[in-house]
Amino acid sequence: MTSTNKVALVTAAAGVGIGAAVTARLAMDGYDVVVTDVHERRCREAAEKLSAEHGRDFLAVPLDVADETAVRSAIDAVMEHHGRLDVLVNNAGWSKIEPVAEMSLATWQKCLDVDLTGTFLCTRYALPHMIDAGSGAIVNISSIAAYETSTVHGAAYSAAKAGVLALTRVTAAENGRHGIRANAITPGLIYNDFLRKIYPDEFFTGYAENQSKLGRIGQPEDVAGLVAFLASDQAGYITGETYGVSGGVHPHG
Ligand SMILES: NC(=O)c1ccc[n+]([C@@H]2O[C@H](COP(=O)([O-])OP(=O)(O)OC[C@H]3O[C@@H](n4cnc5c(N)ncnc54)[C@H](O)[C@@H]3O)[C@@H](O)[C@H]2O)c1
């Protein structure tokens, strides 16, 4: 049976940051959101929470985006359950900051695997269904780290996130004639409770006071609003683009 609502798959949707905010926003906008995350228990709990809040069922599919077999199965599960896939939000990201001169191959590889290859794999297996349908929207969460000229984010993360921007543009170029749009977002510092635990106060106050033109750091909802817009028909003539949500820290254009 094909869902009457549009269906959106969000990766890394069971955390405390952008993924969860995007999921909440798209559910509010009426999408049948497929909640995916590498953490199985939190993935199921996040879908249950959404179901309770909205009084309708949301599908949970535990998923490590770096695992090709798992990605293929997840997309199959969405098609089996909902019969359509309208929106893909590639939100999963991972990083560990090590200087290049000391970086282990394991760090480099895992970052590339999750941030870049994971985005590729989900896109790769979603696209044939979108092509069949003649429509679709893909939103990739990159980072201002893609434009890095400092030591802040580390080379692996910056390289992976820059790769996401290139992947986005080529995906857009190849698939526009199929009615599919692909865009990327480059957030600056976006608050979440996990980051709050691992970074000192100065990390947040420094960005808010010295870098952000708005005197505050971003909230996950700031990114979710742009994802919702780019996923919607209101953004029907927008593809291959990159938009910042950084409080003016990294303006482009
Ligand atoms: N928070 C920021 O300041 C910030 C800034 C720029 C870009 N970003 C990007 O935004 C995205 C979301 O980050 P966030 O900080 O809002 O956290 P988030 O809460 O949205 O994501 C964390 C979740 O990712 C999941 N995850 C980790 N590895 C995974 C994998 N291999 N497959 C599937 N799920 C996986 C974790 O289980 C966790 O639930 C990431 O791509 C990140 O690089 C974040």
C-alpha cells in the first residue's frame, strides 16, 4: 500500500541535535517520517515518541549509514512499508579531531565512511525510487567545516564535509531532469546537549560573542526550518545549492 502522505527518511534521527529537530519538524509538516539511527534502542524510542505525539505510526529503521547492505535493506523496508520515498535527509556525521601529522588512518577512514560515504550510499539507494516516481528532494547536512582554513574541525571532517558539497552538486546535475532536487546546508555551531557535555563553556560563549553576527549560537530548529523549506515544493527551482545556517559566520555568495 502506498502512503498518502509524503515520506521522508532522516538519518541519525535519534540524537539530541539536528536530526531529531528535522524529524520533529517534518512530522509536524505532515510527512510520514522514517526514523533511522545507528543506535537501535534510541531509534525505536524516537519513533515511539513521535507516534505518541502525533497519534499516528512512525517507522523506525536502525541504520548505520556506512554499511551498504544495511542502507539497501533500509530503503527496501521504506518502500515495502510506505511504497514511496519523497525526501531524504542525510544528517549522519561523525568526527574526531586529530592534527594531520598525528591522525590515524582509522580516524580518517571512519570520518569519510560516515560523513561522505554514508551520504553517498543513502543517496545511491534512494535515487532509483525517486527516479521511478519522477520526483524527490535530497537535503545533505554538511558543515562550515567544508570551508575550513583553521585548526578547529580537523582535516578528516572538513574533507568529508567538503566532499558532501561536491556530491550534492553532481547529484543535482545528474537528476534534475528526473524531477529530483539535491541541496546542502552548512551549519555553524549548533547547540545540543551532547556537545554541551564534551566542550567547555568558552566553546559556546566564544562563538556566540566573538563569531556569530547574531550574538548567539544556533539551535537545531534553525537548521530544521531550512531543511523543511528545501524539501518542500516551495523550493521547486532550487537545486545544487549550498546554504549556510551559521549566524553569519561563513557567508557565501
Ligand atoms: N552540531 C553542530 O554544531 C554541527 C555543526 C555543523 C554540522 N553538523 C552536522 O550536523 C549533523 C548532525 O549533527 P548533530 O550534532 O546535530 O547531532 P545529531 O543528534 O543530529 O546526530 C547524532 C546522532 O548520529 C548518530 N550516528 C552516528 N553515527 C552514525 C552512523 N554511522 N549511522 C547512523 N547514525 C549515526 C548517533 O547515534 C546520534 O544519535 C552531522 O552531520 C554534523 O556533522 C553539526
